[in-house]
Amino acid sequence: MTDKKIALVTGAAQGIGLACAEALAEDGFQLVMVDINETGVNEAAASISGAIGLACDMGDPDAITALFDHVEAEIGPLAALVNNAGVAMPGDFLEYELETFNKVIAINLNGVFLATQRAAKSMIANGIEGAIVNMSSINAQVAIPAIPAYCASKGGVMQLTKVAAIALAKHNIRVNAVGPGSIDTAMMAGVNADPEAFKKAMSRTPLGRAGSAREIGDVVAFLASKKASYITGETIYVDGGRLGLNYTV
């Protein structure tokens, strides 16, 4: 057990999840870093003092239950949760299979719901006025035809964030979301490798560049901090101004 405030970040082996963990660690949290990639998350955790790496498939309800049972029994109750794990799984809309759609929803939406619910129960039981931050996307509001399940899941995360914030407000547990735009991570690697695709992406981003994972992590850390003590139920879009242009592709 630890006297430090504990934060759990899912999808933490790389990219935005790792950046969130680094930012929260700098704010004094002890990190529990979770990812389906056990080797990757253990390597990432080794780079942060005191961090613990654990493997979990956030699309598996039983695995989520086992994860929280272990964390609560062996590490301690959470003061912050960052639901970052997610997949896109693109495909042609007319050929998109229900199995693929359900897999994306299971990880991106169901997993967020289950983790939020379980973390909130623990916070309430331990008298912790905690913070939960969900990773949404600009695709909660704008649609890309090639990622139908992803867009649906992120719209769901936006609404789930509002519902949870209202339900948990009486316990002083805040729930917010962050909606990234074009961020320089592995998910954007294909765009970065294609000069024309990258140029197109930047043409719809007023700041004219891709964001960094740490720029997302810093906003997540802000929302988890007392500096955001009167913010709940909101999605903050970190997108270089893209939503203001109303471009969709």
C-alpha cells in the first residue's frame, strides 16, 4: 500500500497513454499503468519512478473486474482514472462487419463504462473526491466514413462522460473527457509517412501542425488536478483549432 494518491491509466504502453502517465507522475501521483501489451507496459512503467505495469484487455469485462480487484487489494484505492485504451479498426462502411464493430465498442465504450463505474464505487467507499478522465476524440462530433465504430464509440464516450459527471457530482467525483485531433502517435503514422495525406491533415488544422502526445497528457493532468475543481461533464478538444473549421475528412 502507499500513502500517495494513485492514478490508473489504461492504454499506457505508448503514445498518449504513456504521456498521460508521465504528466500525472510529475503531479505527484503513483501510477498504475495498464495495457494489453504486457511487455510494452512493463517497459513503459520502468521509465517512471514508482510506476507499476499491469496487463489487461479493456474489452473483457472479467479482466476489468480482476484488474480492479487486484489494484484495490494490493496497491490501494484510486484517486484518478484515465480511460485511454482504444482502437480504431477502419474499414469500408458497406462491408463493415458487426463483429468488428462490437470489438471497437467493447474496448472504447463498454470498457470505459465498466472502469468508470468500478473506480467510482471504490472512490465513494474510501471517501475519495477523485477525478476520472476519458479519452474521446474530435470524432465524437465529426465523422469519418472509414471508422464507423470508432466515431460511434467516441460519441458514446462524450455522452457517458456527461452522465457519469451528473451521477457522481454529489460525491464530489469529477468526470471529464479530452478529445484529441491529429496527434503525432502510432495511430497517425500512416498519415505522417504520406506527404500528401499529411498535407491534407494539416490543411484542416489551423495551427498547421500535429499535436504531441504530451500536449494531450498535460490537459489530462490538468483535469485530474485541483486546478480543475469546478469542471465536470466537459469534453475539452485539443485539436489545433480543427473543429472550428467543421472539416470532416
